[in-house]
Amino acid sequence: MKYLIAPSLLASNFLKLEEEVMMVNDSVADWLHFDVMDGRFVPNISFGFPLLDAVAKVSEKPVDVHLMIEEPEKYIERFTSAGAASISIHYEATSHVHRAIQIMKESGVKAGIAINPHTPVSLLDDVLEDLDLVLIMSVNPGFGGQKFIYRTLEKIRSLKESIIRRNLDTKIEVDGGIGLQNAEAVLSSGADILVAGSSVFRAENPTETIRRLKSIDMDTIMV
Ligand code: DX5
Ligand code: ZN
């Protein structure tokens, strides 16, 4: 699979939200990343169901919902009916990871688990085969525009190794501090999906930045 680019709406201009979604529609981006924060799991509050409803209606790209909320299993069905194509819940936010994955599968959405920078990938060993996605956070969740944590590259490599060894189809998504300066390093470590917020929406030319993020030649870099 050619890797995917998922611009994160969190960094967009909310006063021009429709234009921002249209920009993503008209770009070579693959998904639209949608960050939900509850002010409890993370020290910030972003947006929820009504906004997802509105955005999903105009988005031509599948909406990839990242739930940074406690007890996420309670809200999976509502996010699915609001238009999520994939949902990632945090491993650290629930005691019922396996049950949450079942709920995601039953509701027909792609199932993902996100992990914070301090959480080892090995904790996912027993659910890896049930997952469509693992979202590795490369910053502490809660805010856009933070610095990429380079230790993440090691986590990507080790997760990729187990996915290949076990012959699974689970994809690795990486989120936080990604831009043209480090996209190649993240991809060559084994990432399949790159989330990019400020590097896209704060760029002088967002469409062109997405195109450049999407045009990294994987044949010339070692995976
Ligand atoms: C952070 C969010 C990210 C954020 C990424 O908690 O999960 O998706 O929007 O933004 P950048 O790319 O600016 O780090
Ligand atoms: Zn995110």
C-alpha cells in the first residue's frame, strides 16, 4: 500500500472551516483527521458530534476520528453515526480495550488503538490481530504544533517488525509534529499513515505541502 496522508483539522482556521475541508477535498490527501478532546484525558477541549456531523457531510475524504477522551467505548456508536470512517481510542483511556475494539468492529468502523509516547507497543500484542490501525503518538496528545519526539521512530520500527513477523494487515499511523522535515524518517521506520496538522494548515500553500508530503519516493528509502 502506498502510504496515506491525513491532514488534522485541529490546525485549520475554524472561521473558514468549509473552505478548509474543501481544500483537503481538492488535494491529494487520503483521510481527514479529526481530533476529539474531553478536557479530562487531555488538558484541552476541542470539538465533538455536531462538528463531525457537519464536516463529514462535506468531506470527500474518509474522516479519521482520534478520540482523546475517557471511557471512549461509550461514544463509539455515536461517532460512527456522525460519519467516522475510522476511530482510534486511547489504550490509556479505558480498562476495556478488547471490548472497545469489538464495539468498533460491530459498528462497522475501522478499529484503531492510539498510544501515548510513554506506552510501549508491546502492550498491544494481544489485540494486534484485531486492529485495523495502531496510532502511535509522537507528541503528548492535547495540542497541535508540538515538537516530534524522536524516540517514536524506535517504536514504529518495533511495531512494524511484529506486524510483519505475524503476517498481519494492521496499519501504523503516526500523529504529532510531522512535516516535510521528518516525514521521510517516519515513513522509513515503517509508518503507513502520516497525520499532519500545523505543517499543512499553517503552511503558505497547504495544497502543495500535502502534495509534497505525499510524493516521498519510497523506492529510494530503506524500510
Ligand atoms: C494532538 C493531535 C494531533 C494534532 C497534530 O493531540 O492528536 O492530531 O492535531 O498536530 P501537529 O501536526 O501540529 O502536531
Ligand atoms: Zn490526532
